[in-house]
Amino acid sequence: MEKLQKLPDAEFEVMKVVWTNEPPITTNLIMEQLGNTKGWKAQTVVTLLLRLVERGYLSKERRGREGLYFPLIGRDEYLQFETDNFVKQYHDNSFLALVNTLFKDKNLTDKDISEIDKLLQKTKERRD
Amino acid sequence: MQSFVVTLLTCSISMSVISLLYVAITPLLARRYSAKSRYYAWLIIVVGLVIPFRPQLSNSVVEIVTTETATPAIYVGNGTTAINPIQNAGFTSTSFSVSWWQIALIIWLVGVVVFLAYQAVMHYRFIKTSKRWSEVITNKRDLALLEGLKSEMGLSNQIDFLQCDSVGSPMLVGVFKPRLLLPKGDFRRDELYFILKHELVHYKRKDLWYKCLVMAATAIHWFNPIVYLITRAIDVLCEMSCDDEVIGNTGTDMRLHYSEAIIGVVKYQTRLKTAFSTNFYGGKNGMKKRIFSIMDTGKKRVGVALLCTVLLLTIGVGAAFATSSHSNAISVDTSNVEEIKELLSGLDEYSALGELNVTGAINAGKGLGYSMNNGEIVCLYNEGYSWMLAEGQEVNVSLEIKGDGTQSAINVGYICVDNLTGEYQTAILANSLQIVEKYSFDFIAPLDGEYYFFFANFSAGKFQLNFFEVTIFNSPIDFLVAEDEHIIPVLSGKTYVDLTHGGSVEADDNNISVYQLFTNSTEITVSIPNGENGSGTIYLYAIDGENEVNNILEFALDSKNTTKTFTGLTSSRNYYINAVGFDDVRITVSD
């Protein structure tokens, strides 16, 4: 499969609807849940869906007059891609990022955590 | 603008020294002082970095006399140049090529812009992605918890509360419009309590504003690796002091719960991020330290003394540096006092005054106000040296003084010492300067030799010497006639360059370039720098008495033989160099 590309906002909105519903997805469903509130025309939705097929995010089957769409990329998979590419590089390794985090995430391995866990347990025992 | 570059650099260096000291004694400080006072002590340093200017002390604490060591790059045109390129004999290092500070300023500005643009793009991307994946939290329990905490902490502003799947840790974003982002996950009530409290403490303390300031300091000092170290240290202390505030004066129980809450969230997130496990430096140890710090119930002092010390250092050391770099412009060098006294004692006008009160020799430069007391005489130097002039050269002296109006007898003049005989002459250029700020004098050099300019204040008041500049025109050597066909037929209208202290000249020629040099040594080295192409002949000769040319030495230089040392010269006399046949080559001369 081709490398994932970051989705533009409109296509992302469509994918959000795709992910929250059971496949297959139809144009009508997208119109109901998204298109109408956004004021999109059915043709717009079709175009967006086709573009997503082109990008490899959806597959399309034809049943009668209606097109049925199936997600090829899961929500978590795409989330992982976006966070790894656009979030991680920012606030993880930068002490400058203008955010206050509870901790610097992804810095620790499982082994590290179990080590710290043990440390806490020890403190607890000492106290008891 | 040059002074700005110097100020910025001195600020960067002095603050780095303070910061390194501070980092070095951090283990000691950590035992005595609370994380909060150590965190805010950094704030003083950061402000010191953002504002490079310091109050100027009238007397510098540290006197550093530096003379410019940069070799003057002098480019001499072909023989038709009407005005001698050495226009600012006093400022050879800044006269021609683009000076170092202009380049430095441009590089610095580009750096600042690139740095800020990079940070802005990254932040924008981050915000955009996090907005995509955010949902407003509607869970009643969570909202009630947040509202409860807010009123407990006395916060009334609107804070948006969102669940955001793209973040790995709970966080506070938005300097103006705060948003609290929770990562995906089912947090227990007590976990959520600590998470929210932690972020709200950040909000209450305006830690994001502090971060903006740190960002500004880093942008300004991007070239200084130490600021990145500072950034890191501050980030760690920010979290530590925030932790302290979350747990306050509670006992071990609460502390344990809080630690467990943090670890709980970390664990949960790590489980989500399966494949990814870069072991970032300091990750584990940093977290361990943090837990230890949370569990530490020992009372720590609020370090008023610490804050004051850092504040004083920031202002004091900066000011000391600032002043010393300021005194750099006109500096007093007392090592030549005896020599000057001796020279001045021959001056009729002054001999009547009895003992001369010579206070020193000052380097002429872009003076920032050398204050002269009454009865004081100072001698001006060109970057630590006297001026070398040849007989017949036209010289202009311009200066700027500022007095309070009581001045009546400020004298300015020169002393020149003959190169060959060692005898000297003196001349007064002006007898009674008033308060008019700018003066300009012209004179023709009476002999080949070394020239000292002096100022004497015989008036009742003090005055400031703000500016002093010597400009040398025309060449004295157009009368030279060849007596040997090997030498250049006629040398007319050529250029005079004082290469006494090394330097370089541009031999641009189908024509001939002639340079006068004066040496204190018995050797002169002429060379073509690496990478320059060209060939030609160098003639070195001395002139005695009535234009008689003798001591002719010649040598061919080309890309194979790039250097030649002429030896056996008589020191302290004028020599002339001809460069013939070179095609735009830079030749360096040193003695």
C-alpha cells in the first residue's frame, strides 16, 4: 500500500463518520450525518469519497445503483500516523513547546515503568 | 548597531556563566531551597537574557582593555585613485570591507526569524492536529470535578475541557484561551482529580507565559548552546514545583496517591503506544527523580536569599561586562605615560606649567565620552599605536568635545618623531577650544615619522571627548623617479598605506601599485595568500635624503613561490614596495 498522506479537513470529517458507523458506508449516510449540517451537495460527498478511495483510505463496491464504501485504514491506524508525524516531534522532545503537559509522554519503556512501579511499592511497604 | 551586537554577545556570555554556575550548584540548592524558588530564580535569568541592556556603572568593575586585533583589509585601487583609501586611519578595521558586526547582525536576525518560524509552524501543526481529534467532554462527573477544583483554587475564567485522542499526556494549551486536553482513557476519579489539579496549578501560575518568555530568550540567543540547557532545566523545575503545589503540605498518603496517579496515566499511555519506545534521554531518571521529589516531605525554604543573589548577579555581572565593553571604545593605557611626559616636556607652551599631569594614553575610536578633568593631558592612539605619516601628507583631524561652558583652554596638537633621527617636533592645532561640539583641522605632515595627538585641558571644568578621527590624504611619493630600468619608470599618484603592523593590499595591475611601509623590524615578508592566482614582481626599496633610491631588492612571486622575506633591513625607517605585473592579487605584508 502507498504511504499514508495527511488528510485535508473535509476528507478527515468524512473519515470520522466512516469510522463511527458500521460498514458498508453509503453516500446517503454521509449526507445525513455530515453533509447536511455542512451544507454540502451530494456530489461533493461523492467526490470526497472517491478521493478517499484514490488515496487508499476506502474501497468501493457497486451494488445496483448504489456505491458501498469500506474503510481500509482504521481510526487508530490513522491516529497513530498523525500523532507520530505531527505531534510527537513537537512536544515530546521540545522543552520549548507552549504546552504544559502532565509528563513528557512516550519517553518511557515498559521496563522503565515497572522499575518505577517497584520503587513506589517499596515506599509503600516501608511505610506500612 | 555595533554596540548592540557587543551588548548582545556580552549578555549571552555573562548570563551563560551565571547559568552554568547556577546549574553547577543546583544539587546543593535542591537540598535547601524549594523547587518553586529555584524555578523563579531562573525567571530572573531568563528576563536577563531577554533584556540584554544593563544599567551602566560610571566606573567599571572589571576593566578589560582590548584592542582590535583584526587585520585591516585595505583594498587599494589603481594609481588613479584621487583620495587615499585610508580615510579613517583611526578605524582601519571598520573602514572598507563589510565589518564583522554587520555580518553578525544579519546572521543573528536570520537565526531569530528561522527559529521563531519553525516554532510557530510546529505549534500550529500541533494545535491543528489536536483540534481534529478533540471532543468536548460532556461527562457530568468530570465536569463537576473540574468546576469543584476551579472554585477551590479561586479560578473563575472559562477553561475549555476536551478529550483529545492525539495527545499522549494530559495538557494545558493556549496562552490566551486555555484548553485542557485529556488523552483517551478511563481515568479513575482520584486520578482525574490529580491530573486536573496539576494542570490548573500550571494555569494559575501562568506557566505558559513563563514559557513564552523562555521561548523569546531562546530565540534571541539561539546561537548559544547553553540556552537550550537552561530551557531544559526550567522545564524540569516547572513540573517539580507544580507537583509541590499540587500536594502542598499533605502527608505521605496523598503523595503516594499523586505519584500513583502520574504513573497510572503514563502506564496507560504506554500500553496504547505499542510499537513506539524510543528511550529518550532522561526519561526514566527524570521520572524517578520526580517521584522522589514528590515523596520528599522535608521542609524546604523559600529562597529569598537565592532570588536576591541571582538578581544581583544578573544585574551586576551584566553591568560590569557592559561597562567594560563600553570602556573598550576609548581606553586609558597608562603604560606610555612616561614617554608622553617626556615628549610633551619639550613643548614650550607647556614647560611653563611645571610638572605635567599626564594621565595616560587613550585609544582613539568611536569615543563614547572620555571624561577629561582639568589639568589633564591625554595622548590619543590609533588602536594602541601612533600614526605613521610621511612628509607632505595632508592630514585632517576631526573631533567632537562636549563641555559645560566653563571651558576656555582646551588644547589639541600633535608630536611627531622623526623616523631617521629620532628628533621630534610639536605643534598645537588649536589653543582654546570652547564648547562648540565639532572641530576639524588640517595640517601637512612636516616629516616622515610617528605622530601622536594629544589633548590638554587647562580650563576650570571637565569635558567629554566624544569623538576623534584622523584622516590621511594624498600620497607623498609621486616625486620618485627611477634610476634603474628594472625599477618602475615613474611613480606618480600612488597610494600610501601604513602597513606598519601588517595588513594586506590589493595589487590590481597592469599598472603598478606602490605602498609605503614602515617597519620596526629588520625583516619584511611579502606573500600571496593561498588560493590567489597571479604572478608578478615585488620591489622593495628605501629612500634616503633627496629622493635617492637605494637598497633595491626584488623578487618574483607566483603561484609556486608565494612568499618572500626581505631581510637585513634597517629598522625604523620607511620602505616602499612596488608590486608590478600582478593581476588583481591580494598581497599580505608583515614585519
